[in-house]
Amino acid sequence: MSEKTIALVTGANKGIGYEIAAGLGALGWSIGVGARDGERMAEAVAKLRAAGTDAFAVPLDVTDDASVDAAARLIEERTGRLDVLVNNAGIAGGWPEAPSTLDPATVRRLVETNVIGVIRVTNAMLPLLRRSAHPRIVNQSSHVGSLTLQTIPEVDLGGISGGYAPTKTYLNAVTIQYAKELSGTGILINNACPGYVATDLNGFSGTQTPEQGAAIAIHLATLPDGGPTGQLFDDNGVVPW
């Protein structure tokens, strides 16, 4: 087994995911670059390696059982375990998006990636995480998934989001259940709110850079033993569910 800390970051070929991979790689970790676009994945791995990161490609479509199973086998054969899983891959719907005009097919597509994809990858990687001395799981969530913030009139979360925002609420709820199940195992699982980051998810309209958005996920990936679990965080601390 590798003596380095081993992390898998999904959706790591660009944006926040790439910067999470770069930030963890700068710590001397070995980073699996998970992505479904082979060309972009290869470019990201090459760029990370050029910067000194021990990066390796992990072909991964979070919506496909066979792809996720193959990714788990690849990591097992290469490293024998996994120390950190960052479930970063996600997609966005329209914005603003009234629930009364939603196409059910859009909802299914969003849930399949943003929720079921996280469950699928997490469950496939859990056997490898259980072999780690300091296992961590970080799920990429959002302030828009907070029911508390959504129901405070003076909090501006960018308008109505009938499709995307509820998938993050669902993800938050699932994370709580994982935390309950994994209590006492040493596996810490938390959700990260990167903030309003300029990425292709929002047409690059965000006010923060991907590097800034990656900071909270990197922090949660490097929590000490006995750290918090089952919570939602941004750069300022705990975010209410």
C-alpha cells in the first residue's frame, strides 16, 4: 500500500474540483482525478503532474454503476485503500427555475447526478475507506440547500430554484444519515458550501474564484481525528441545515 494519503476527487477535471485536487496534491497527497470526459481528465492529470502532484486518472461517470465499480477496482489495484473521498461532481438546472414549470425529466437528471451519484460513489468506495487510518468524506453541497436559509426572507440565495436547490437539500439529508450510520467508525463525513464561485455551472457569474471555492472542501478533507461529522460548513463555520 502507498504511504501517501490517497484521495479521489470526482469531477476533478475543471473548476472547483480541479482546485480541490490541486490543493490536496500540494500537501503531498496522491490524487485520483475522477472525470467522465477522458480528454479533459488527461489534461487535468498532466497539468497537476507538471505542478508536482502525484495525480492519476480515474475514469468515472457517477451516474453509471459499471463506471463507478470499475473506478473502485482501479483504486484498489493501484493503492489498496482510499483515505479521502470528495464527492464534487454535480450538475445545475436552469436558474431561476419555478417548480410549476419544471420538466420531471430535468428533476430526474439532477437527482441522478447530485444525489444518487454521491450515494453510488460513496457506497462503492466505503470498503476502501474502511482500510484507512483517517478516512474522510466531503460532499459538495451549497447554501441553497439549507432549508433554514431558504426560509429567511432577507437572505438572498439567487431566486427560485425548483430543481437544483432541492437536490442539495436532499444531499444534506442523506449526509446526516451517513453520519449516523458511520458513527464510531472513524469515518468523518461532512458537506461543503463553496460559495458563489465563477464556474460553468453558473455561466461564470460567481464572485469567487474556483481556488477560493475549494478551500472549505480541502479543510474538511484534512480534519483531525475526532473532528466534526454530519455537518454543513462554509468558510465561516457551520451552516444551518
